[in-house]
Amino acid sequence: MNNIKIKKAIFLLSSLATVAYSYGQEIIRPSVKSKTSFAIVVDSRTFENARPEIMAYRQSVENDGLGTYILSHNWEKPEQVREQLQKLHTGNQPIEGTVLVGEIPIVMIRDAQYLTSAFKMNQKIRWDKSSVPSDRYYDDFDLQLDFLKQDTAIGRTHYFYYSLNGASPQYIEMDIYSARIKPPVENGENATEKIKSYLRKLVTLRQETNPLSDMVASTGHGYNSNSINSFSGDVLALKSQFPSLYRPGNSIKFLNFRNSEFMKFNLLRELKREGLDFAFMTGHGTPTLQLINGYPLASNPQPSMENVGRYLRSKIRSAQEDGRDVEKVKEGFKTSLGVSDKWMADAFEKAVIDSDSIFNDNLDVQIWDIKDANIQARLVYLNSCLTGSFHLDNYLAGYYPFSNNQNIAAIANSIGVLQDLWPAELMGTLQHGMRLGNWFKHIAYLETHVLGDPTFHFTSKRSQELNDAISAGAKVSYWKKMRQENDADLQALALVYLQKLLPETEMSKILKETYFNSTFETTRMQAFSLLRKFENEQYFEVLHAARNDSYEFIRRMAVYDLGEFGGDDFAKDLIAFYVSDPHSERINYRLRTNMTFFNPELLKSEIETQVRQNKSIYNADALSDQLLKDIDYNKSKVDKMKINILDKELPEKERLAEITTLRLYRYHRLVPAVLAVIADEAESETIRITALEAMSWFPLSYQREAIFNTCDELLKDDKVPAAIKSQALKTKHVMKKEQK
């Protein structure tokens, strides 16, 4: 063998070699060259017991053209994992993503609730309840998180609590994608055996040719105010995103809770249908339930009476379980609802209890429904609260991939989430073979997670090209060319990356032109969303126009933005929205909430002009009178809040309650009072920090310049305590001014 061949052989062996570090870590390097790579992070015990399955998974990923590392170690703290991932991300074959297999430490993030979609829990509550289980620690390397403590409770020692540092970026921009292979377990089940079974299934399914040609979209009870316009808008948008699914030979089905008294059985039938590729399920949830139906919607007397009976029986049983006086509770309902004893007489009869129990179980998808079903959908997205609580031993979303079925991955949330999200953002790119993880990078909040294989993608000739463009980086010319394609989400994706590469002046013109000329709902929404980051003349022109957009979600997001700004310039738009769109339930709900944020006198003037004098509005005088009454009521409520916030004689607990209300409601006219509290050295540290944190929820407020300046002054003052400075720095960075 000549020297050149010897050198090649040595290089090949070294590239395949397992490298053992002094602290017991084991690394297996990629065996194929690729523009980017992937990392399987696994604990030593799981790797020892599942080595053949993990090696086969690695080979499957590499067969798809993505070089793959394996990192095995007895991971004792999250820093060990993050440090290794950061090193691999900056290497010669940088990783684009990772999957965390088995017993990988779980990071519980605190002091960063504004990075979630909706989580606003009091952090004085038990830490495992008031923290956010999040793998953003492992995939967003710019986030600076300070270690607080490790949980010491039995069954929670793998929880590690971190606080978001004030100097950190106060937004999420993932460097890599991540996922978990952590199966739910109960009654002594063996997690490693479940992992092995999943990986064997995964390797088999990854060998299939499987284009995205069959999809189901479902909507549960109580979501987005049960709005028909919201639901129909989503249907239209999905047609723009997945036009091929509407052609003969392919399929897309829409399931709505209104379709059946027990809609879960229809949904389960679809999930088990052979050929199903993707299930997009929207609704409320818990760690163990997908909530599908409420009590039946009824206009006839008999079903209405049955609903009342079930409601009363459930309340009586709850009273008994809580140790309350059952007879007293009965008397309360007899007075408040005008019912007689007969409605509650059989509440404790076994046959009735059993019947009610079966009825309630049939309303929602339970863990056993998924665990025992042969789910066919390769990918499921649970757009709901809590179903992805992977930090718990037992959680519903995990039963999709980690059961004996055909599912590869689930996307779900570890905590409660906002209803008014845009979960379908860029979803159409999946049909072009985008890896699940690469799509996930664009949509994740602090609480969003992939459970299963993030490198999975549907079959498409464009897969390699598209994933390389995202992971390795494509030039402006590539994205400009993509923008010309007749595809809603490829155009939207091009806009996302052009914004990263082009100056604001040029990009604003492109986004404005796209908004006013695109017939694709989601492309317009992408342009609207990206322009929002610039907050310039072009954005405000689009915002004013958005109230007449045919896509309900754009109108809804425009209403949100009006409330977030809250300035006098938008009072006219708010009432115009109310007049033009009373039939869109979710928009109407948000409009009435937002009215409490604006200058009440301006709103009154606009109501007189746009509502009372509008002859096309039925009962305009009565409606105007009610709106004016509501405005006066809300004005007095907000004025009282201001008095309470400033009242040092009031118990601190009550003042804190008023201040934390601002995390949910943008009462912009209270900002000066809150800033006065923050600047007052005589106030307690708790009050000042809480007030500063509340201000971090006002990043678009017309008052944000004052918020920014107050934070800046605190940071310059040497007498200000360190804890207050830390929150001031964080709030300052949240303000839009710092993010440009």
C-alpha cells in the first residue's frame, strides 16, 4: 500500500473512530461529509442498552445525506450538553440540529415569561409549576441563562432551574433545532425499551418514499371563541399553502367539534386511517387530555335539559369531594338557577355516575386512546396547551411517537399557550421536503418542542436543496428567485431570509409590495409580520389597510397590534374595525378588550361619529350607549388601579396584584404611574422589580421610549440595588428600540 493510500485509510478510520475524553464522554464522528451535520446526544446507560438501535438510526440519517455525531456521557448538568453542542456548531462540519435521547437534564427557565406565547404564572408558586420546561437552552446559544439550583425532590432531581440574564437577547432566534426522544412511562414501564422500539420503527419508516399527500386538520371546542370566520379563514389559508392536497388522488379533511357529539371517535378514525401523512390538531389540552367537545350545542329542550343535569351533578359531586356542605351547594343552585331538587337527586346513584363518567371520557382524547391506537400519521402537531409536558413521566403527546404505530414525530407544548397563534406559519414548506427541525426553528416559542426525529422530512425532489439553503445559508439571488415561484410558503420563506440579508429600505418596499399584491393569505401574513419588526411608514400603511383584509387572521393580528401600540392615532382604526367586522367573534372579543387600552375620550368621540351616526347599523343608538357605558366603567376601573398602584398605605400584596395585571392588559395610560413607582427609592425592591418586569410586556407601546429611558437612568445610578438593575437591563433590552 503506497503512502497516499495509507494516509487515506488512516483518515477514514479516524473519522469513524470513537473518541473517549478524560471525563468519560464518548463521541462518534460523522462517517459522511455534508454541508452541515446532526448530533445525537444520549446518556451513557441508554447508549449502552440501545447501542445497535442508535447506530442504526445514525446510519439512516447519514443515508439521507446528513453526517451525524453521537455524543454519549453521564450528563450530570445541562452545561455539559450545551458546551458540546456549541463546539460542534462552530466546527468544520457544523451541526444544524440535535436530538436529546433518554435521560438528558431538563432545563426549567424562569424570569423569561415574555418569551412564551402566554405563560404568566406567579413565580412564588412551587418552582416546578411556575418555570418553563424548555430546550431553548440547548438550541439558542445566544440566550444567557444563569444557573439557580437543581431540584432536590424525589423524581425531580433532573430539573435544573435557570434565570434569563438581563444582558441576554430578550428574544428567541435558534442557532440549531432540537428534539427529544423521551417516552412517557407509567406503572414501572422501561423507558429504554420504548426508545429501542421507537428507533427500530423509525429506521423502517425512514426508508419509505412518502410525499405529503394526505392531511387532516381538526379544531376542538372553545378555541378562538368557536369562531366560524377563524375556522373558515384557516381552511382558505391551507388551500393556498397545500394546493396539491385539493387535487384528485390527494386528500385534506377538516374536522370540527360541531360535527359530532363525540368528535374524538371521528378524529381517532382519521388518525388510524392508512395513508395519512400529517395531522394538524388545534384545541385546548392538559398533560393527559386533548379536549375536543364540550357539552352538546343544543337548541331543543331535551338536550338542553340534559346538559343542565350533567352540569349540576358534576358540581354536587365536586362539592362532596372537596368536603363542602352538599345541601348548601344545592340550595345555592336552586336560588341562582331556579331549579328544583329533582335535577340533583340522582347525582350519587352509581348508574348515573357511571353514565356521566363514560359521557365525559367520550368528549376528549385520553392517553389510552392514543396509546392503544395504531396511529398512521407520520407527523402530528398538537396546537394546544400542556400536551407536550415532556418533563413529566407521563404526558399525552409522547404517546404519538413512542407507541406501537406509524408516527414519527409530534410537535407539542410543555405549558399553556396563547390561542391567537399562527401555528401554520411556513407549514407548506413541509410538502417540499423541509426537515421537521428546520421548519420548527421558524415557529418555536420557549415552550414548543419536537418529540421524535427532527431530521424527518416528507419525500420531495427539492428536499436537499431547500434544507441546504436554510442550514448552510443561501445567497440573496437564491431567495429572490424563490420569491418568484407560484407557491405561498416558498414565497413567504424567501421573505424571511431576504429580511436577514437586505437593508430595511429595500426590504420594506418588497414587503409592502407583497402585502398589497399577493393573493396568498399566508404570504401576505408573512409580509405583515416581517414589516412589524421595522415599525416604519410602510408598516403603518399596511396596518391601516389590514382591517379590510379577506384573511381573518391578518385582521385579528392587526387588532392585536393596535392594542399593543395604544396611541391616539389608532383610536379611529379601532372603532372602524368594530363597525366593519362585528361578525368575526374572535376579532370582536379582542376589540372589546383593546378598547380598555385607549384614550377613553377619543373612543367616545369615534363612537358618536362611526357608530351612532351610521345608519347601516341596526340599533345604533342602543349599541352606542352600551359602548359608552362600557368605556366609562373601564375608565373608572383603570383610574382606581392607578390610585392603588401609587397608594403606599395599601398592603403590598394588593399593589403587586394591580401591577402584575399589566402583564396581560396593556393599560398604556398607567405606564407613567408605574414608572414613578420604579424610580421611587422609597419603594420596596419587590415592588420596583415587579413593576419593571410588568413594563417588559409593553415593547410596542407608544410609552416605550419613557420605559426605555427609565431603565437607562436606573442602570446609570450607582445607588440602585443590583437586583433592580438586573431587571432594568432586561426590560430595556425587551423594548423595540434595542431590538432594531
